[in-house]
Amino acid sequence: MSGLDDTFIHETATIGRNVVVEGDVEVGPGAIIGHNVVIRSGVRVGEGAVIMDGAVLGKLPARASLSATTGGSTELPPLVVGRRVTIGANCVIYRGAELGDGVFVGDLATIREDVRIGELTIIGRGATVENRTTIGRKCKIESEAYITAMTTMEDYCFVAPCAAFTNDNFLGRTEERKKRFGGPILRRGARIGANATLLPGVVIGEDALVAAGCLVTRDVPPGMIVVGVPGRVLRPVPDDQLIENQVFFDG
């Protein structure tokens, strides 16, 4: 282990082999840091957190000269990893992100800067959460899902494998696009099926369901099922599937 200046590692934390810890890092009681982990400066790791082998915490973003969503100041607050968070092997979590208590991040996932993830949310294996995104509590984002920059997701949402969210209707052309960027908005309990695609700025209503393979080009009303390409309303979501009728719902 190297780089311990101005760093606090609790005596009950477990540190693996070949770990790099930069300055001004805090590792809380009972935390477990696996082998070959890199913890950049300013990272805060909460009590009982588990960081698996090869993860990189607190990475600074590379500012691509032609990117329209990663510009601005390089000053970012520290990465905060809450209590009892699990971060899988070879994940990359950027500086400026905040992971609430009990969040689970699967192997190979990437979470960018300026991301807030609520407590007990699950981020699946290989999923990507881009910058300036907010995800609520008790959400589930499954393997290889792509959550674009500037997405808003409220509590209890579900995103199936390989779903893709988008934020640029101009596909990288014209300066006008920079005025209109915006990811999808998922209201409480919204669900997105496998391989569905959400176009920029669409609002998925509370308890709405987007079927697998659907292309969503316009807002989806609350409590409705949308299917097809382009998406069309099929029927209401059955009552037994509404979020208020689920055993894990706590208001």
C-alpha cells in the first residue's frame, strides 16, 4: 500500500495487496478493500463498505475537447461511498459521485462524476451511469444498461439489461443541440424493458412500463404499458404490479 499522507484508515478496516491510497482519504470501520484497488485523493469510504479487486475510486474525468456534456470546471467534490456499499471488481467510480447507504454496484460498472445514487439501489454488472445524473432509492439498473448524462430517475425504478437512454436529438451536429440536451425522466416506479431505447427528454410516468425493444419517442402516461416501434400505449399496468402493492414499498 502506498500514499498514506493525510489519510485515515480505521484500525478495523481490511486492506488487500497492492492497494494505492492517495492523500486525504478516509476508510471507515469494518470496510474491506480488495487487492489492486486504487483510491484517489479525497475519497470517503463508509463503514462496512466492500470494495472488490481492481476497482478505481475517485477517478477524475478526462475532458474531451468536443464533448458537450463534460465541459466546465474540473473542481469536483470528493467521491462519497456510503455505509455498507458494495463495489464490484474492476468498477470505475468518478470523483464527485455520491453513493448512498447500501448501494450495490456490480463488476465492471462505471459511474461518472456529478452522479447521486439513493440508498439500496442496485447498479448491475457492466452498466454505465453517465455524468449529471440523479438516481433515487431502491432502484434496480440491470447488466449493461446505459444511463445517459442528465438523466433523472426517481425511487423504485427498474431498468432491464441493455436498455439505452439518450440525450441528444441532433446526434452531435449543430450548436443548437447544446441548448436542448436532456436525458429521460423516470417518475417513481417506472419500469423499462430489455433493449428499450428512450429518446432525449421523454418523461416516463409513475408506474408506467416500457416493454422490451420499445422505442420511446414521446412521454408515457402514468400507469400505462407502452409497446412497439415507435412506442404506443397498449393498456394499463395491472393493479398487482403497481408500486404501492409491492412488499418492498415503504412510501
